[in-house]
Amino acid sequence: MSYYVQSAEAVTDPLFDFTGKVALVTGGSRGLGRTMALALAERGADLIVASRKVENCEAVAAQAASVGRRALGVSCHAGRWDQIEALVERAYDSFGKVDILINNAGMSPLAPSSLETEERLVDAVLALNFKGPFRLSALVGSRMAAGDGGAIINVSSLGAVRPNAQIAAYASAKAALNALTRAHAAEFAPKVRVNAILPGSFRTDVAQHWPADKEARTPAAMRRFGEPDEAVTAALYLASDRSSFTTGTLVRVDGGWP
């Protein structure tokens, strides 16, 4: 089974039409970010795809361009403020605006215990999962609020509300991202809506490194992992005017974890 959209194809969607909108997606070259980015492009959005490997970003941008979208791939470490600032300047120089920001870039390393977790690992996890979205949302959200508004979607994690010892640093960073979602929803209102998606376990490239029996042991009501496409509608809803009265909300897409 393929885990990813293999090619972008323009679609007519009566609910979600993003014609004339510009979307910026971090971590947009693979996994949930890639699927969300292409779903927006398929429905009319021009696209800025950012991640550390520019060739992967350009490949996704090429798919978006193949259905008539303006698209740009940019190398950016989403945990480093200097690179974030450069990304924002390039986005506005190239497109003049950003209507949709998806903070998807993240990392979720396991650790045997908190005692054995090194400071540099905690710093790296916080930088990518919290400090980066904080700065990127501040830069883009303030411009949205001063202009025509927009939507910000933070991709958090079920781990933020269902933490365990092996992901203590990651879960804490994502919990901070949840708090930031609500804080920015208040700060940038009423023109900007800020929401978060909390995915459970999905079949992305990361899942290939999980234990073979992890899916069989999931406590989710659906008794399986999710496919990336199953998170798309939540993203489309939160990015669109269909969610015009939804802000500061944490949407769980986790297959029904208890």
C-alpha cells in the first residue's frame, strides 16, 4: 500500500476551494505535511514547501506546479530563527502574502529515561517542535492580522495529552505548542484563526522504524494506524473559511484513543 499521494491532480471541491490563496507548509516534503500541502494545491492554493532538504521540497513543488499552481521549495531548518526569518521574507517576496500557515515540522526521538536524556536533545526537540512554530507564527500571524487575515494550523501530537516516559521531552514540547495555539488564537484574533491538529499514529515514513507489533497493540478504537489521507479533511477544514467560527481548538485525529 502506498502511504503518500503519488501525484497532484486538480480537483473541484465545492466545500474547500483555495483558489487565490497562498499556503506555507513546514515539514512539507514528506508524511502528513506533504499530503496536506498537495491537498491544498489540488484545490487551488499556491504553495511554499519548506524542509531541510531542498531537493525534496522542490519535488513536491513540482507536483503542485504540474496542476497549474505557483509553487516554491525552500530549504529551512524550522527550529532556527534566522532561517525562519529568511523563509518568511522569501515567501512574501515571492508571493506577496501568506494566507495559510501549517507548522508541521517536528521530531519525536525516544529516550530510555528522563535521567538519560541529554540537554542537547531536549534543546533540539524544543527548538523544532515549539520555538520554531512560535517564531514563524509570530512573524506570519502578525502580518496576517495587519492584512486580510488567515489561518494557522499547528500540527501537534496525541502525545501532548497522552504522554509516556519515552517521549517526555517531545510530549512536553507539543503540550507547549497546544498552549501556544490558544495564546495566538487570542493574540491574532479576530482576523486570524489558530488551531491545532493532534494526530495519533499514522503510516508515514517514521512508522517504518516502529516495532513490528506496535499497530496490533494500539489502544485506539479503530484498532489500526491512520493513513496520511485521513488527516487531510481536518487540515482542509481548519484552513478554509468553512471553519470561520473555529479558533483556539485542538482537533484530535487519533483513531479513538481512550
